[in-house]
Amino acid sequence: MREYDKFYIGGAWVAPAGGQSFEVVNPATEQVCGTVASGSAADVDRAVAAARAAFPAWSATSVGERVELLRAIGAEYGKRAGDLAAALTEEMGAPSALAGGFQVDLGAGHLTTAIEILETFSFEERRGATLVVKEPIGVCGLITPWNWPMNQIAVKVFPALATGCTTVLKPSEQAPFVGQIFAEILAAAGVPAGVFNLVQGDGPGVGVPLSRHPDVDLISFTGSTRAGIEIARNAAPSVKRVTQELGGKSPNIVLDDADLAANVGSAVATIMTNSGQTCSALSRMLVPRARMDEASEAARRAALELTVGDPTGDVALGPVVSAAQFDKIQALIQHGIDEGATLVTGGTGRPDGLSKGYYVRPTVFADVTNDMTIAREEIFGPVLTILGYDSLDHAVEIANDTEYGLAGNVAGADLEQARAVARRIRAGWVSINDAFDFHCPFGGYRKSGNGREWGEFGFHDYLEIKGILGYAPPDEAGS
């Protein structure tokens, strides 16, 4: 049983102002696996004050000093990788191979990328007689989700520190353990007091006062579109910058020249990863209508190969994060059945042999139309919908017929054709044949959010731009 009864504020571990705590449930066992201190507006005030006090000194540090600190964090992160992985499996049900692999590796990858960028990033440039300066925005409130905890903490905290900002982190109350271990890592690495602060708790108790706080200069939020709208409303009176990475219903257009069986099999494995709890999941697969039966059979075979069970064992899928998430997914699967989509495999209920834990059957629907609930709502579970298209124009029309615009993929052998289709998808992150790049900007159009994370673009939202006119004498303006 884990017990984390303190926050990290101002370089010290401190008790919550109200002495409250909340329980964390292991989704595989449905049993309480830990208690965590629960914050309030008073704790947010303390953390923001610490971050504000630390900002003048930290924002004045050199690039070399920040690089050195980030490298020290990397060394400590490596030492605690196993602890992070174990916590991920326990609190949100990630299978051990995924938790100790991609889940933890994403955090390390973003740290390495931040160091690479910081070493060559231009914080100022001359334009004639004017000097354009990029300065740290100030105190940043960072609110992260439970589904890829280390990824989302890393893409917020590391760029913020690299650009000279100070931070207050609120992890999800459904996956708080890794946030606590992350704070221990930063403390061990020697992050100056107040530069990084951690306050645990829920949205009303911590998220709302953090987003409203007049001394917070930026809120960076990852989570649901519904919550993102509320955060933007709360932040509006102080006119702070708000960046958001929200929901998605992303298309995967399989071109007619693609190896259909291989692409469909790969897509099934990808969307089912992390039990489908991925905001950029390619949950709408678009295939040539004439090849729907072929695609359905390939998807069925791929889904049946996936093992579901105890995440501490050798399985592909663990449980989803909570009872509420399980119930939501079950209701949406039933919607798909009721609306007439073809249930290829899976369906409602737990997989055979699993009577406890929030396990969902890997589910594939075919013959889906884009007006169905399962094609429009973010399911956030191991559910794939397959839609047919009649032409490339029709495929692009379907792909863009959504209120979201987070991600997409084009699978095909003809690279020029794939490039042309990718350009037409209205989304912030569009891959060709499942390409991956830590330096690519990540973020969405429309209700999928605003701002960008990852790589160099992840630095920009943490910076203010100042123009100093007349910086150079007239005779040097052209030099």
C-alpha cells in the first residue's frame, strides 16, 4: 500500500493545508492500492508563491546551467525508471512491458530532445535596428492526465524548465504515483527551490484554483475537451495564456495500393495499445469499400491474437483505468451494436475468464458510417471502427467530418499519393505509414485544442516575445 502524504513546494516536502487525502484504486484488482494527499486552494497559493519567488533567479540562468540541470534530471530519471514503471502498472493498469518500455521511455525521449533543442535554441535575433527577444513567460500551471502520465508530464515540465519558467504540476488524481516519484527525481537532481512544485488533488480542489490564479502566467492542460473548456473559462478573467491538448477521433486512411492485411493488423495492435486509452488513437480506419470484408477479416484475426489480463504478466492489454471508464466504453460498444454496425469481434462485458478488474474485450466494428455514435464520440478504449470509402476525395471528406483534429495517418505504398492525402487531412499530427518523430509538433485543430508540444515547437508556448526597437545604432541597423 503506497502512502504519499506530502506535496513538494518550495524545495521541501510539506503536508497539505487541509490534511485531506484520496484513495487510488488498482484497476486490475479493484482494490485500494494507495492514499495520496489532496490539495486545496491554500496549497495552490503556497506553490504559486514559491514558483513566483523562484522565477527571477531561474529565468536569469544561462542555457548552460539549464542544460546541466536537465542532464542531472536525466541521470536520476534513469535510476528510477523501474519505480516509475511499477507505479504505472499499479495505478493505471499498463502492462509491465508497456509501462517499463514506451510509457517510461517517452519521458526519457522528451528529456533528451529538450536538451538537444536547448543547446542550439535562439532566444534572440536582430532584425535591422530591432532586437527580438524570447523571454520565459513566468509561472506555469501544468495539469496532466492519467493515460500516458510520463509523456504528458515530460512534454510540459522539461520545455518549461528549459525556457526559464517555473512550474506547478497537478497530475491526474487517477494516476498520481508517477507524479510523486517524478517530484522525487527532480528533488534528487538538485532543481532549485520553487522552480518545480507538486500539488496533488482533483479538478475542483486544485485544477480550478490553479487555472484561476492571478499569479499564474500560463496553464497547459491535457485531457478531455469538456474539462478544457472549463479551464479556459476559469483562466479568462486573468487573461493568462492557455494551451490545451484535448480529445480526438483520428482517421487512418488505408490506400488501395496498401498491403491491406499488414496495415490493418498493425493498426489494430496500435489502437489497442494502452487499452485504447490514447488521445491520438487512430480509431476510425478508412478502407476502400470494395475491400471491407478483407479488412474486417484481417482486423478480426489481429484482435484475436491480443492477450488481455493481469498487467503484471506477459499480456498485450491490461484493464482500463477506472469503473467509470469501463462503463463509458461498455455503453458506447452497445451503441455501436444498436446502431447497426457489424460487430466483427469483441463486444460488451469482460473477456472470458476475467471476473474482476476493468477489462474490456478488444472490439472491432465494420460497416460503420460516420454518423454513428461510435464514429463521432471519443471512446477511449480498445475499440476500432472500420468505415468504407468510394474514392480518395470521399476518404478525405470522411476523415475531416469530425469536430476534432488531433491526428491522422495515411497508409500506402505510393509515397507521393500518401503525401497528397496527408496534406488534406485537417489535423495537427498526420503520419505517413506510422512514422514517429520526437521533434514533430504535436497538437490539434478545432476541439482537439490549441498550441503545440514536442520538439522545438514545445518551447514556443512558454516564451513571450519582446521587441526592443532602436537596439542598434542607425549605422549598424543593416549589419
